[in-house]
Amino acid sequence: MSGHLAVVGLGPGDARCLTPEASEALAAAQALYGYGPYLDRVPARAGQTRHASDNREERARAATALQHAAQGARVVVVSGGDPGVFAMAAAVCEEIEAGPETGRTLDVTIVPGITAMLAVAARIGAPLGHDFCALSLSDNLKPWDLIERRLDAAAGAGFVLALYNPISRARPWQFGAAIERLRRHLPASTPVVFGRAVTRPSEQIDIVTLDRADTVEADMATLVIVGSRETRVIRRPGKLSLVYTPRSAAEVSA
Ligand code: SAH
């Protein structure tokens, strides 16, 4: 029997955000691998084994899951959101490239999921309605000065920014430094959206301006969207404001 490895995106939290394709892949698994809190979101099924590991052990998890699949099992590795966005699909590819030949002969499927920036954007309108880019503020896997150069380039070029991994216990100052950096390029009135634990019971959305962005508390479950010069806020009585970026930009023709 030939093994199979699927890397499955669980979406931002709410089970309704899981795609039918992801549900099918989870149901067919003989073994599930992933970060413990993500595995906890997967309903228990008889006959499935579960292998929880720490969030920072992605390469080791990928190697173990590949070995298990190479023995002939149907193995699933889970990721929050989309597995291809700062997550396990790239770790699995890195391991397939660097690891033993058996990894390259396996069937591998990547099952997409709703990534955090899309879940947050949908809550408040259409901030990603025109050109945008996604950046992780984590300097675990890249140097901080590269992050600063990318912030400069993206904000300077007029992209809306979706900032993943804004802060953690081990990275307390980076988010403040990133906001400080963005103030060099963008007006104080630029809309900034904080989406925390979106689609989960503790969801919280805050809409502020760039000059106040460092007064809002972000955590590891927060995604931050920083608007461009084009991004607008529509105030609505008794309702959350709508934040959107129009589909045309000053120097871009249709
Ligand atoms: N693969 C995931 C991202 C992993 S990086 C995805 O596609 O969403 C982890 C970061 O994702 C967190 O630090 C946070 O910035 C963001 N994130 C994940 N789930 C979130 C949620 N429900 N609400 C807001 N941000 C979330």
C-alpha cells in the first residue's frame, strides 16, 4: 500500500470555515500531526492516532509525518488558516527537498483553508480590495532588518499590508518598531485594523488610525491590516465601520 500525506488548512477557527475538502481529508486520515491547539479543533474519530508537537518544531513534525506516510499510512498534517501561508505546507516542501528519496515518491496533497487576513478583512469590509501584501513580523526565521526593508518597500509602493505574527512573548518590541517604521511612509490618519481570534468565541475587532496603532494590544492570535493612502473608513451609526480599499488607485489605470 502506498502512503499519502495531506497538509490541511483548518481555517481561522469556526468549524463552519472548514472547507468540505478539508473535512473529507480529516475524516480519511489514519494519523494526524500538528500543533496541539490545532489538533484539538479536529473532532475525534475512532482508529485515528494523534501526534501533537510544539509550534516551533515544524521541520521535525514534517519529517516525522513524511516518514509515517512513507510506511504506507494516510497521514494528515494540520495547519491553522491556510497551510501555505506561514505554515506547514512550506515546512513539508522543505523537508521533501532536503530529506530522503522516499519523501519525493509519496502522494502529497495540499488542502487550502481560509487564511487569517481574509477572515479579518471579511469582518470589516474590503480592506484588501486593491493591491496588498502579506508579511510575517516574526524574526525567528529571518533577520529583523529584512523585515524593516520589506515594510519600507511595501508601504512605500502603496500596498495595503496584512501583518501576521505581530507579537509574541519572545518578540515583545517588534510590533511597535514596525508601526514606527510605517509612520515614515503613511499619514497618521491611515486606517489600521486589529482582528483578534477572528471567528472564535473571543473574537475582537478594533479599527484605529496609524498614530494610535501602538496603543492597541495585539497578541499571537491577532492579524493587523494597515491600509494604504487609498483605504477609506465609512462610519455607520450603531454599527462597526466599514473599511475598504477602492478598486482603483491614483496612479494605476484600470
Ligand atoms: N497559516 C495561518 C497563519 C499562521 S501564522 C493562516 O493562514 O491564517 C499565525 C498568525 O496568523 C497569528 O500570529 C495571527 O497573526 C494570524 N491568525 C491566525 N488565526 C487567526 C485568527 N483566527 N484571527 C486573527 N489572526 C489569526
